[in-house]
Amino acid sequence: MGDRGPPRVKNKAPNPIQITAEQLLREAFERREPELQIPKHRISDLEEVCFVPVIIKSDYQLQEFQSRKRREFEDGIRRNRLQMGNWKRYAQFEVEQNEFARARSVFERALDVTYQDIPLWLAYIDMEMKSRNIQHARNLLDRAVTLLPRVDKFWYKYVYLEETLGNIAGTRQVFERWTMWEPDEDAWSAYIKMEKRYGEYGLARTIFEKFTIVHPEPKNWIKWARFEDDYGTPENVREVFTLAIDTLGDEFMDEKVFIAYARFEAKQKEYERARVVYKYALDRLPRSKAASLYRHYTTFEKQFGDTDGIEDVILTKRRLAYESEIKDNPKNFDIWFDLTRLEETAGDVTRVRETYERAIAQLPPSQEKKHWRRYIYLWLNYAVYEELETNDYQRAREIYRACIKLVPHKIFTFAKVWIAFALFEIRRLDVSGARKILGQAIGMCPKERLFKGYVDLETQLREFDRCRILYQKYLMFRPENCSAWIKYAELERMLGDLDLARHIYELGLKMEELDMPELLWKAYIDFEFEEEEYDCCRTLYERLLEKTSHVKVWISFARFEISLDLEDDKERAENVFKRAEKEFKEQGLKEERVVLMEAWHKFEQECGTPADVVEIEKRMPKTISKRQRLDDGTFEEYYDYIFPMDEGDQQSKMSKLMDAAAAWKENMRKKQESRATAQSSGGIK
């Protein structure tokens, strides 16, 4: 027969009586053999009733049982004295036998082994308390807190025992002993709550004083303030907050103390007091520690303040933002500018001066002028503020002097500082003082702007002799400065001395090096033109063209001629254009020539006839594109100009060359014929 495989289940319907695994295990446990079951019998005598796993019917058997159990416990202890579970079970057995003396003996022996086992102490104490041996429990708790004063469970049990027994004085004494060890905050809170339960608010206040000395955290001061708010007077609350602020100082201060203080004052409807608290806090706390304080202050002002109060909140917020940025980078002078303007807007003179003093104390990192450019304006703004806002002129003068003393003039200087100081003295009607300042500046660190400022001052004062002296010193300092020559000449012209003005222009033109000679030439020509000395203008143009043949000079010369409104002005202008074109053509300057032709074409459109315009248009260049080979073998495209007049000249030159070649060829032919004739005549002879 083959393999039939696994048996098949024919009936898959559930059994009407279900048996769980738990029921099977329970029945197996109950139906064990009798010799395997643990016997449970009652032992009864006149003193006790207990369950033990043996059958005992007399006092003798009970004593034998107790003796045997004690031997077992003693054997276990001898095997392992450090196993505290054996000791506790041994003591618990004696308690069950009502042998409290034996139980105490067991606990004491265990404590001799190790007195630092906290559960052992707790079991010993609980045994005495459950047995209502109060004095024994007190003694044990006293021993425990003496040996292990840092274990809070012993102290809690001790005070609980005394308070449960109604011994309030004893409870207070225990708390006093406990607080001498400076426990954590929960212990102090329990002591305070105990005093509050019995209405001893004065004692609770004393405890708070000690509590805040041991644990001076801000939250504990707030707890004390709330206690005074509930059971004391408003003055007591204020004293607590004031003491907290003085004790914590700036280092350990928390914004929560100020917020709680201000809210208390607002609750008392002392809104001005609350506002003072907020402002005081915002001035002392850094921005990083006052985020919540800002929100509460803003909310307070919206509820109880006015427009000025809200503006003050915004002002304070911006001030702290600037202070935070300055703390990160004290050399950022732009932030100092913003902060000083903010303080000036607030209007507190003392605070403004303090801010300026702090700002100018931040010296630039090096003696490079670029690092001083922004810094120097702090001094100038400070002096202007003292002059215009506070009218403290002497203080403003001292600020200018301190600034001048600070700047390293041998390395660099700031003309704006000297000029501002001089103008300040002018406003104070001290002209001699202003002159001394500018004279000192020129002597210490001569600078172009200083000369200009000094000359402008003397010009406004109509001290022209002083102006001449200053211009002479200026030109000795900077003889290449064309602007100084021009200003000096304009001064003499204004004073009516035209010959001296011309002499100054001539001296300037004789200088070998000039920074912008074209300006000096133009100013000289304009001077002669305005004085209607047209021949002198032409002479100056001719002299200038000898030095430079710039296209703008030729165009300016031509425009000068056409602007005179004379009979031959157009002819003179055309001659100038023709001369210029001829010179550029000879020099091969095509770009300049193109610019000249465009100006000439525009001139003919404005002043010439249509025939002249057509004629000049015929001479206008054409733009063509060319290619040239570079050194690397590539080609570059560029634009060139072809002038019609140049093409005509080339054609005439080419025709003359061809005629000369034809004449040479004819001459050579005649010579050959004459030679041939001479040879033939000699042969006949």
C-alpha cells in the first residue's frame, strides 16, 4: 500500500464546549498528586494566629517552628551578610510573631552591617509606626536624619509624623534642623506651606528670607512676592521686588522679575510705577534677555498708555536693537550714526552726550584715512548738535579742538574739520579766531581744499589783499593746478586789473607741467573774448595750435570766427576748416578728419548756402569695411574712410605718371632708331 499522506479533518465545526489554555493549566495545577501539593494548615495558640506550611497542634510545636525558622534566617545571614533582603525578611518574621524586641535586634544588627541602606531604615521606621511605637519611631528618625542628613525621605517622614501627632512646635523644630543643611526648594516650600496652614504668616515671611538667601533664583523671589501679595501689603511686595533687583544684579537678573513687578503695579493701578519698572528693566537688560519684556511693555502701553508712551516703547526697542549691533561690532560707525540720531530725536541731552562720547571713543583700527572717513563725521555731528540744539558754544569749541588734536595730521588730515571749525568761529563773530584756525591748518598740513575754503572766506569778507596772498601761497604749493591760476585771474578781473589778470594767465601757461592745461587756455580765450579782444583770441588760438593740433581746437577756432558777426566771419571760419583739413590730410589722421568734416558740414548747414552744403557733402568720407591679417594668421575686420578728394588726387597723380612713362617710352624708341640708322650708314661706306 502506498503513502496516504496526512489525515484529513472530516468535521470542521466548532466544539460546543470550548476549553481555554488557562483552564487547562488551572485544572492541571489543582489535580496534582497530594504529595506534591503544599499543605496549608492553621496554627493556633493563645497568643497568635498565622499560616505556616506545616501542621502544628501545640505550643511546643510552635516554639520548635519558630526556632527552626530563626536558624534558617541566621544561616542565610551568615552566608551573605550584605544581602539586606534576608535581614528584612527576618525582621518581618519576628514582627509577625509579635516579637518586636527581636525584630529591633535584627534591624539594629543589619544597621551595624551598613547604615547607609535607605530602604532598611524606611522598613525599620515603618515597622515602629505601624506598631504605634511612636517614641521608638521618633528616635529612629532622629538617628536617621543625624547619620544621613541629605536623604529627604527621612525628613519628610519626620515632619509628617510630628504634624500628624499635632506636635507643631516639634514639626517646626525638625524643619529648622532640616533647613540648616540647605536642602532643595521643595523642602523650603513644604516648610512655608506648613506655616501657612496654621496662619503663621510672619514665620513664613522669615522662612522666605532664608529661602532666597540659599536659593536666590528669580522664580523664588517671585514666589515670595506672590506670598506678600496674598497675605501682606503692597509695600511688602515692593520691598521684595526691590530686594530681588538689588540682590540679583545685572548678571543674574531675569526679565520675569521685572514683568511680575510691573504687572503687580498695573494691578494696583499704579501705571506710572509700572512704566518706570519697564523702562528701568529695558535699560539694564540686554536685548537677548528682554524679548518677552518688550512684548509685555508694548501690551501695557497699548492698554494704559498714550501716543507718547507707545512711541517711547518703539524708541526703546530700536535703541536696544542698535545697542545689540554695536556690541557685536563696536567699529560699525553707521550704527553709531543711527543711534545718535535716535537719541537726538528722544531729546534727552544727557543720553545724547553719553552716546556721542561712547561713539568717538571707538577709534578706527589703523591710521589709514579710509578707516577715518566715517568716524570723523561723529565729531562733526557732535559739535553741530552742541551748537544748534544745546547752544553750548564752549563745549562745541572744545569738541572741534579735541578732534583736531586727535587726527594724525602728519599722515593725513581732514579739511572739512578745519573749515567747519573756522565757520563756527565766524558764526560766533570771531573772525581773527577763524583766520588763526585756517592759518594753522595751512601751516600744519597744506591742502587744496583748505586754500579754497580760506580764499572763499576772505572773498566773502572782501579782504582782497589777503586773497592775493593766499593765491600766491596756493600757487607756490601747487603750481600745476590750473584751477588756482584761473581763480586768481578771475579775482583780478573782478577787481578791474585786466593787465594783471593777463599776466597771471601768461604765467600759468609758462608752467612746464599743468594738470589740465586745456582749461587754462579756454579760460584765457574766454577772458579775451568777453573783453572783446578778438585779435588776442586769434593769437591765443594760433599759439595753442602750435602746441597741439587737436580737432576740438580747430572746431572751437572756427566757431569763434563765426560768432563775431563780422563781414568776413564765414570766410575766416572756412579758412580755418580748410587749414585743419589740410593738416590732418598731411598727417594721415582720418578719425580727426572725419570729426572735422562733420563739424564743417553742420557749419555749412547753419551758415552756408545750399550750394555750399552740396559741395561739402561731396567731400564727406565714405565708410568701408576691410580685413587685415594678424600675426597669429587670423584676420580682423576694421572700418576705413575714403575721401573723394583723395581719390581725385590719386587719379591725377596716376595720369601724370602714365604720361611720363609714355614720354620715356617714345624717347627710348627714337634713340633706338637713331642707332640703327647710324649702323646702316657705316656699312655702305
